[in-house]
Amino acid sequence: MRLRFAFTILLLVLPVSAQPEAAPAAAQPSVTFNFNWSQGIPWQTYSITVQADGNTHFQGTPAPDTATGGDTDLFQQDFTMSEVNRARIFDLAKKLNCFQGDFDSHLKRIAQTGSKTLQYKSATAHGSTTYNWSQNADVQELTDLFVAIASTLDYGRKLTFQYRFDKLGLDARLRELADLRANHYAEELNAIAPILRKIADDPNTMHISSQTAQQLLRTLSGPGQPNETPAQP
């Protein structure tokens, strides 16, 4: 009887133990932009990593600024990149051979604007390039896009601080952001939509601040979607 019971248990256990272990999920392709300059404003250092599915991670060390009480703590944020910008980033990375090459201008009379590195990683390819300034139009387009994203996140950080401690200063900050966005110097406003909604919906903020926040929100077409230029009246 005991033998029969032990044999039954063995039969139940064997199929489970015979199952092969699941293979670990392959890392997604990613593109990373790194910036480093001790004199950089508003960020002294930051990195933006975009995965193939659009998941994006930002982390940066801000320069001291009275607009945030002199805060220089490491700032991090995750958000979903819009499909238009995600596709453009990976298309340009492919066009640039996954950044395998020297794209720095090496011109002696170019002012220092910080060390920048573009990096591509996937299961089959890896490359990176570091430069101060590049004459390559595609590298410059990527640089401008990542800098504009970093600018948006800086404004989100400052708006969050001012919403708590300096509501009278929100109007000027929001108008600055609106001007930047109109000239494509601020991208991925979806990443800071929560603080814009707080300002827009708060009856205790100045009416003009709420209006500007509402106007910025109207330029968004939904989470993970590209920013759109508002129609002119």
C-alpha cells in the first residue's frame, strides 16, 4: 500500500519537474542620451533612456536654482514616450549605424556646451558616440529632441515646487513653458500633465495660471501621444 502511494506521488511530481525553465526575457533595444557639464543649466548631468516599447527613464542632477529652493538632489522620473518621438529616435539610431562612429565636429573654435553621449543597446548591436557639438544633422536632431525633453521635465519639477510654495510665480513659469513648447524647445509635455492638471483644476491658483495650464493641456492628445501645436485663432 505504501509502495503504491509513493509511486502515485512520483508520477504527479515528475511532469512538473520535467518542465524546462522559462528563458529570461530578452532585454529590449534602448537608446540613451547622456549629458555632463558642471556649468550646465538647468541640468548639470542627466540621462534619458528610451526603450523600444516607449518606456522612458530620466534621471538628472539640477544646477542650484532659487526657483526650487536651491535643490540639487537627484531627480528621477518615468514616463511613456510618444510614438512619434519614439519611432524617430530609433529610426535615427538605425540611420546612424547604432552610433558606431565619431560624430564630433572637432572644430577648435566651437564653444564648450557639455559632453554628450548617444548610446544604443540591443541583443545584436551596441554602439556609442561622445561629442561636444556635431555637424551631422541627424545627431543634432536627436540632441535637440533630448534637450527639449530634459527642459520639459525641468519645468515640471519647478512647477511642482512653485505649486506648493510660490503660487504667485506660476504664471510667469507657465508662460515661459508655453513659449518654449510653441518653438519646439519643450517636448513630451505628457510627462508633466499631472502637475498641469493640478494647476488647471485648483480654484486657489490665479485664474490666468489656470488658463495657461489648461491651454497647455489642450495641446496634448493623450498619454504617450505626440504634442500638437495648438490651432491659431
